[in-house]
Amino acid sequence: MTEPSEALAAAQNLVGGTVPLPHQIHSPEVLCPAVGQAVDLVAGDAQLLRMLEAAVVQLHQVVEELRLVASGTRGVAESVHGLTAMDWRSPAGDAFVQRSQRLRGRAVDLAEVAEESAGLARASIGELQQQIARLREGLQAAKAAAATVVTVGVC
């Protein structure tokens, strides 16, 4: 049977030494409960991973919706601009032109806000994807370490 110190060394060297275990662990009575706790943490992190992945999918949808809002709003602004270019020559026409110009300005502002928000959402997607990658690496390392400790017969 493998000695606990050999199992400890194998676990410490796992994944290029990226999963350090405390040097004071020398017995299965200490190591096995720690492995159990690690497995519990892995389960929680796996749930967090699924939540982050769902958030990325939702953010992709938000980006697409914001892109459509920006495009549609710019289209409205251009349509309104076309109406204000007409020669109305009446008090009602002048009032319409003034109001339409204000509406066009608001539409342009809204389109810019939608585009900026889409850019922020895209940046958030990138950050979430980085977190997901780090979390996956950590999960894989923790699973491999736990498997190694169990496989070498310590637990």
C-alpha cells in the first residue's frame, strides 16, 4: 500500500504543483476529511460555473437587443429628420418641426446609450468568460487532486 506521504507528494505535484496541500497533513484521518470538503466545494463551484455560463448567454441576448434598439432608434431619427426637412409654412407645421427636432435629438441620444450599453455588456461577457475559464481550471485541478488522493489509496 502507498504511504500517506507518497500520496501527499503525488497530490502536491499534480497539475504542475498548482494544487498545493499543506505539508503538515500526514495521515488519512486529516487528509480524507479535507478531500471530502474539497469535493463539496467542487460541487458548489460547478453550480457557480453553470450560473456564470447562463449569465453569458443572457448577456449575448441583451447585446443583440441593444443593437436592435440602437439601429431602430437611429432609423426613427432619420425618418423624423426627413419630415422636418419639408417646408411646412404654417404655425402647426412649425410646431411640428420644432417638436420633431427635439424627438430626433432624443432618438440619437437613446441610440448612443444603447450602443454604449451594448459595448459594456460585451466587455462584461469577456470578463465572465475569463472567470469561467479560471473556474473550470480550478475545478479540474481540484477533481484531479481528489482523485489522486483517493486513487493512491489514502482514503
